Amino acid sequence: MISLEDDNAKLRSKILKKQVKIAPMMDWTDRHCRAFHRLFSPHIRLYTEMVTTGAIIFGPRERLLAYGETEHPVALQLGGSDPVALAQCAKIADDLGYDEINLNCGCPSGRVQNGAFGACLMREPDLVADCVAAMKAVVHVPVTVKCRIGVDEQEPRQALWTVAEKVAAAGVDELIVHARKAWLQGLSPKENRDVPPLDYELVYQLKQDFPRLSIHINRGITSLEACAEHVRHVDGVMLGRAAYQNPMLLLDVDRVLFASEPQFTSGFEIVAAYEAYIAGQLEAGARLSDMTRHMLGLFNGLRGARAWRRHLATRAVKPGADLTVLREALANVREAAAEVAAA
């Protein structure tokens, strides 16, 4: 278990004023994932996967924007570059009760490059500002931007500072910075997550130069101790793959970063609480694997974790799989824990 030193009250007070978020991740942070993550803390802000304006305007809007009431606070991340379309979609999301609208200016995939949005928008700060202003004019909730420190040959200090200046003038409520460049030419989306070097100090300096702008830092944050260190310099942190691949990281987030007692204190309690959600979704026609795929990393580092993952990965995908599969997988971990306790 992690704890902050008792004599570090000043830092604790500062942390309590910050936000902790779980990043929007394509093919990962769907509504089932968000329902699972919400069990770890009522305070963490959750994000949808990126949804494009075209999909909302012309596609299955109800399915794409559906969320559960327990997910609050929850933000919708939009992909697009047309201020009119973004404003239309932001208004729809606001009417549906989303707590924040976030504009994606950081995704480097080929899909967003073809659509000239995502990380491509780092080259068009005036357009980003227009998009922010258009959304701010029609919603009652915060409008935020998630960006990189630059793309390709851009000089990060110039590129990031320009974006920050423009969106601040447009009334943006928060800037979330993925603290590395995106290379639109030469690196794959996967490589763009790891190859360009992280530059946390640059983001810290951005906060110093824009003290009135709420700035959150994202990428490469793998522990709550790292969260505590980052919020010495910025207004909050956004956790990404570490929270997804090792959900146990979140068990301590309430106690360490929000000074409140967690509702659940073990992975076993989390599974038991998630069962009710799974049962309801199974009755609604969802497949067991739709939910359990987000749980595979729950017991990482513990005896029985491999058997847990293997059982869910092979059995939950079968037609008709139900809660029996989940309980069988959990039994593997319980048995391993009992063996450790008896040793």
C-alpha cells in the first residue's frame, strides 16, 4: 500500500485540488471499461474513446454516445476539425449529460491524418481556437483540448506555446498535454506512443508561462508516486495504458490522491461489484468477453494471474458464456492466494 508522508501536508493539500483522469483510448475505453474503472474511485474522470463528428451526425448516435449514470464524471472525446460540426456534436453531448467535451489534437493514426484532424491540428492553432470557441458558445460544460508537444519537424516550445496561447484566448477550460511529439511521417501509431522521447520539463515550463491555464500531463505515468510528483508542477495527471493494463494501480488512488477511503480494497471485491453490471449487460445481449477483456490485467503480479487471464481469454469468448466463467477464473486466483498464505 502507498502512503504520503504525514508531514507532507502541504503537498497533500495541493494534490487534493487536482484531477486524475484515465485517458481516452481507442478500442479500450468503451462503456464497459468505464463501468469497471469507476469501481476503483468515484473521483477519477473517465473518457470515451474518440468519436468523430461524422459518426455522431450521420451514424448510430445513440449507440456511440451511450453511457451509464454511474460513469460520472465522464467526458466525450471528439475527433474533427470543422467548428460547425464540432459545435453540433458538443451540443448533443451536453444535452445528453456529459461532464466535459474534449477535442482530440494528438492522435497520429492514418485515419485522422486522412481526415486532417487529431495530431494534424497541431499545425493549425488558429483552427483549433476556432473549434474551441464554437463549442464553448453552445455548451454549459468544460471544453478541453488534448494535444501533443508538436508534430514532425515542429519545434515543440514554439508549437505547444502557440496552441496554448490560441486556445486560452478562445476560452478553453483545460489543456491536456501528451508529453511527446507525434511523427506523422515515419512512425506507426504504436511507435508514436513510445519512440519519441518524453519531455515532462517542457510541460512544467508551459504551466509556469501560462499560470492561469489548467494544464494536465499525460503519458508514461505508471505509479501514484509519479502522479504526486507531477502535480507539484501542473494541475493534474492523465493515466493511460498503465491504468488499463494494471488496474490494481487504481486501488489506492482515493486514499493517496483524494484523502478518502476507497469503497473497495482488493481485486476480489472489485470483481464481486462488477458482477452486477455484467449480469445486467448479459441480459441486454452483450457478450461476456465484451466486459471481461477489460479485466485481464486485474491481478497482474499476483499468483494465479496467468490462469485468470488464460481462463477468461479462452472461455469468455464462447457462445453462451456467463458469470460461471468469471467465477471459475476468480477461483484460480483465490486458490493461488490461499497457497501463498499457507506457505
